[in-house]
Amino acid sequence: MKGLPFTLCLLCMATPQAEASEAAPLSLKSAGAVTGLAVRIVQDDSYSVRIDYFYPAADTQARKVLWDATGGGRDSGAPFSVNLRIYDVDDAVVIQDRRISHPALSSWSDGVLHAELSEVRLARGRYQITVERRGSAGAIADYRAGVSVVRAW
């Protein structure tokens, strides 16, 4: 992710409050897909940065395809890796810059599966979160995915 222009990330999405942010779209089609979130944290707390995989809630076959391809029930995780960068805009420092190999599912709800990339303690302020997906998404390339930030429980 070195050399990625910071301005690219700023153009990706409006500023959510991080209570339950909208997912910034993350392409599963192109191997070097990048997305970013500009997040304003209003309460000091632990937050989860995660990939959300969406499927029609009533489509059990689509859920099974996503579940199997993202390592549901196993530690194998997704067929790709991601680079995650969390930048504190107010203090102008990088909080995290790491690679997550084959992110595994961590939770799910109706119509969406989640893979936590990081749980991080964030203070009130503004943050820029960038996720770069590396490698093929295989069988799930045609599904919709996104990156979100939510309060960790």
C-alpha cells in the first residue's frame, strides 16, 4: 500500500459516525481493489473494522457459497489477503498498517457475513481507513462486499 495517494481514499466515501457505518464498496472482481472510509469517532471505545459480504437474505444457496468460500466454520478464511491502514487525521499519525492473510468470518446476520480485520481502540476524532484487497476472490467474485467500522462488542 505504500505510495497510495491519500487523496484517493478521501474520495471514496462520506464521513459516517462509526456507530454503524455504511459499508464502503470493496470490489471482489479486481485483484488490487482499494476502498476507503473517512470516519468520525464521537465516543472513545473499541471499534471493529470488517469486511461485509452481502447476499439476498432468503437465498440459502448464495449464503452457502459465501460461507464456504470465506472459510465459514474453518480457519482457512477468504481466498485473498488485505492490507489495512488506519490513519489518525487529527494527529497525523498511522495507527495501524498491517496485512491480514485470508480474513476469516467472525459474525453474521440476515443477508450479510462479516470478517473482522481489526479491533482497535479509537479516541474521539477523525480517521481515514484504507483497505486494499490482494489476490483472487474466486467463487465469490460476483458478490457484493464492503468495508465498515462498527463498535466492537
